[in-house]
Amino acid sequence: MLAAHPPAATGRLEFLRARFDAGLAWVHFPEGLGGLDAPRSLQSVVDAELTAAGAPDNDPGRIGIGLGMAAPTILRFGSDEQKQRWLRPLWTGEEVWCQLFSEPGAGSDLAALATRAVPDEEGGWVVDGQKVWTSSAHLARWAILIARTDPAVPKHRGISYFVCDMTDPGVEVRPLRQITGEAEFNEVFLTGVRIPDAHRLGGIGEGWKVAQTTLMNERVAIGGVRIPREGGMIGVAAEDWRARPDLRTHELHQRLLALWVESEVARLTGERLRQQLSQGQPGPEGSGMKLAFARLAQEISGWEVEFLAEDGLTYDDWTMRRPDGVDFTGREAGYRYLRAKGNSIEGGTSEVLLNIVAERVLGLPPEPRTDKDVAWKDLPR
């Protein structure tokens, strides 16, 4: 592949398309869909070889929702036509994806969503509702969407899963300004949006089952990113410690050592999780990784601000921007501290993830659920 498409002499998009067609995008995907039906563990070998050859990447930070959430869901539940249409431009970054799951009225109870999808006369669906906390909606061409198609059954059973064209009439994206001053999140209003039935993933009323695949992959994508030893936010904190001996205290040293050890444990646990992934679909263990990521990000950024004293409170610019992604290590300490506050909310709140770990990993008794067999339309709201 490198001989036919030398990186130095090949345009970026042309190279990425050729890499996908050669099966070197996701080596564990089927042939013809960016893969070679090879073990997932070989992906790191492929990536290292291509990086050494100077090959461009597909800007994973910008298209992370498509790569980490939409793609594995489409692979598992999509038709052959859907896979052929969406996977290649998703991986090359030609089409950005976002996730229309969370709603302002559902809170952490995602299955209580109220966005409705009603059949139309042409065999498709008309969708009305509101979604919130939607990363990259201002950049996205496509969205993975869950909506209620049957309000007369219990909440988990009346949901269907769709792919929504973000350029269609009736889709309105509004920025949500965050504590950082930026608006990487959005709220999305859907008013009479028409979605063809060919854009449905899974059966009617089986959307919760499909969404579980998305959510499990989301938590791995957030909490299971491969980083080197002393990489990520703990690496930045360690660099600060080495660069500013004048600010060191014994108490701060002890806390940094504890955070370093916890970060290394989380990193090694992530490696074990990726080995498990090579044998199949992600399980609830990804929720534990996402929990650890959120807690460590908040504790490390808090330590860094405290260590740097007045320098830790500086912040470059409060101008409202709509960035392409999040940069935890390339910005100042004040940004990291503020942005990390969202880590325990996005991708599933820490409280919800604790329940998942308790019930599905540790086997503890579930919390009582009095609404389990009640039709959604009869639930108090």
C-alpha cells in the first residue's frame, strides 16, 4: 500500500481512502469495510508502521464520535447498504458524526426520553423533540439518534434507533456555552424532521438494545484511550513538578505520587480491557474505565492548579468559540481544571456508571425499579 501511495507524494484524503480500501483502517473489521478480518491487536502494529512512514492520520479527535460509537454500532446492526454508505467517509473524516441521545427532561434516565418518531405516509418517520449535550453537532453531517416509537409500552421497549441527516430541514443546532467559555456542546431541536426507514438500525422498538452497543463503546472510547506511561494529564502534572522546584511541598509530593500510581493502574487496566476487546464486544468493564478517567482527570487538574498557585489560575481567553474537540494536554492548567468538571457527566454520569459496575460487574442486587413494567405514557413527568 505504501509503495502505491507514498505519503509524501499522495494527498491526505486520497491516502486515507486508499488505507481504508486496503483494509488498514480497522484491521478487525470485515474485508471491504476497512478491515482484513484480522485480530484487533494488530491495529497498533499497523498504526506504528504507517506513522513511521509519515502517513497522515484521520484526525481522530475531531471524528471520535463516529469512530468510537457510530462505526461499531453500524457494523453490528447496519444493513450491507448502510455499512457501504457510511463507514468509509466516517473513517476518512469526510463526514463528521454526532450523538443525539441525551434530553433535558430525561436526565440520567436515558430510557425516559421523550423525542417522538411517528410513521409517515411514505413509510418513513417524522421526528420531533429536543436533544442536549451534543458534541460536534455544529460540525456533523450525520447523527445517531434514539427516539420513542411506541409510548404504550414500558420505556425501554418503545425506542427505535435511527441515523439522522443533520442537514435536513427541521434540524436546528444551538451552542451551549460551557464553564470554559467555549461551546463544544450543543442543544439540538428536531421539528418535523423526516427520516427514511432505510436509516433505521435494528428493529422497530429494539433501539435500546442497539443503544447499549453504542454506550458500551462510548465508555471505552472515553476511558480506554491508549496512552504511554506517564502520558496524558499525569504527564503534564509531572512535568510541572520537575520544572518548578520552588513550589514543591511534602504534602503536594505525596499527593502527586498517589495520583501517579493510580494513573498507572488505570493505564494497565486499560491495556487489559483492550485485550478483552480483541476477543469480542465491549462489556460493562468499560464503565469502570470511564469512571476512573473522570475521577483522575478532576483530581489531577485540581492538584495542578493548587501546585501552580497564582499561575494555575490563569486562563488565556474567555471568547466564546466552537472548537472541533477537546485538548486536555495542550492548554493551560486553568482550562484543564474547568473542562475536567464535565468528565463525570458526559458519556454517562459517574452515578449511573457506579450502578452499572455494581450490578453487572460485581453482581450486587439492583436498585428497585418501580417503573419497569409501566407504559411510558403513564409515567409521571
